[in-house]
Amino acid sequence: MADSPAVAGAFRHVGFFYRTEEDYAITVAGFLRDGLAADEPAFAVVPPAKMSLVRDTLGADARGIEFADMTGVGRNPARIIPRVLAFLDRHPGRHVRFSAAELREATRHEALINLAFANADAEILCPYDTTELDPAVIADARRTHPVLLSDGRHGSSPGYAVPFQIPSSCSFPLPAPPDDVMSHTYRTDLSQVRALVLQHARTAGLTDARANDLVLAVSEVAANTLRHTQSHGTLTIWQDRGEIICEIHDDGTITDPLAGRRTPAPDAAGGHGLWLVHQVCDLVELRSDDTGTTVRIHMAIHPPPPGG
């Protein structure tokens, strides 16, 4: 990858399209091994099955790579950027390499990577299985990666026209909730918001710990309504496909596209709320424009075990 086309600064964000597990293992292992040869810290976040493939291909070199399980780190894609930023912070002044697994529901995350790491001395490789993924996912990958690698050849992506632009497919309004949802309007007091979330979480079958996490997350988002707007907010709760979903809408606007995706400094006056929400919930979807802000929080009723 040393001769990859240059992009802004020292940062390279590469979309890797593969068709076979052998191609995946050889290319990802080669990317990481090149980093070791250049004395660059290397970090790979991949699912367990892919981790075994890469480790076996690396052999003894695998001892020099930091690995993490994507099924945990990537369940909520917003956790990936701060995890990689933390890796960068542990290796100041050094060029680092990072390889992430297929981010099938994370096109927005892929676009935000270009913003979050624009000034980083880093190289990120994101594999996409072209035999399994929807063509629309591959098309979005072309739009969010300045550099593409396929069939052993790499080059600039013709679809990457505007740096930091989020594809329009990520900006569509969220699907409408079901007709039979519970809805509650709050204006000055959040006690009823907390009580309703706890009641629905327990009815859905969440453990006490996860129910409390959901209450905390919704409370943090709803508190932003009272803190930053002059109007009311609306809480909506429903269940769908093994998860409980809480949606908060108000007329405020969030202008920072990386809100909640960077670890706030301990002494920071703000920025902790959305960060905390991303840490305790399984998925957080956010839409904000001149009509207001909607935050949709997902919590699986029976989450997969770590590494599963």
C-alpha cells in the first residue's frame, strides 16, 4: 500500500473489494504485515471467523498486531471512530494502520471516517465482500473511500467526488414508527420519561442493567431538549424484531456531524451525553436538519454474547 494514491495529508482510507476468503486473508494480512515491516503500529477489528483467517495467514507476525472483535466494537458503528482514535493516541507521532470488517449498515460511519481522521497519520483498510453485499452498499463504498483496492490493483475512486460528504442514502428520513407506538410529550420534567422507558424496558424483557442503561440514554437525549431548545420534545417507544426502540424528537439542531463519536475530555463542559448514549446502546440513529432532531435508540432484548 506504500504507493497508494495520496489523499489529504498523510491519511489514506481504502475500500477493499474482495470475492473469496483467500483474497480477504492474504490482502488484509499483507496490509498489516507491511505495517510491521515499516515499524508501524497495526490494529485489526474483525469478526471471530475472519480473525482466525488473518491470524493463520500472518503466522508468527500475528503477535505484533492488536486485534479486537468487530461483533462487539462495531455493533454500534459510532464506537469505532473513538476506538481507533484511542489507538492513535497510544502511538503519538507514528504512522498507524487499521483494518475494519465489513460495515454493512455503516455508510454514514464510513463517510465520517474521512472527517474524523483527515489530519491523522494513518491508513485504514475497509473490506467489502462483493459476492454477499447489496450493490447499493458497494456503490456507497465507492463514494466514501478515496482509494479502492480490487483484484490486487488500487487507485483513486472515481465516485469519491466531495471530501467529507455523506451519501444521500444516509440522509433520508428514518422509517416511520408503527401505528401502535406509545407516544409522550415532555416539556419541563423528565420523571415521566424515565418511568415510561423503564416500564416498557421491563415489559420487553430487558435485564435490569440494560433497562437502566436505556433509561439513562433516553434521559440524556431528552435533557438536551430542555437544555438547548425553547420547545417540547416527544418520546416514542415500540418493539420490533427482538429489540426495544426509543425515539426522541425536538426542534433543536445538531450541527456537528461527529457529535457523540469522539471521546470528550474529562473536564469538557459538554459533549458527554451523546457519547454516553453511544456507549450503552446497541445502535443510535440520528437525523438533524431545519425541521429538528430525531435520535432513535435501539436496545436488543437478548443481545449476542461477547464474541458471538
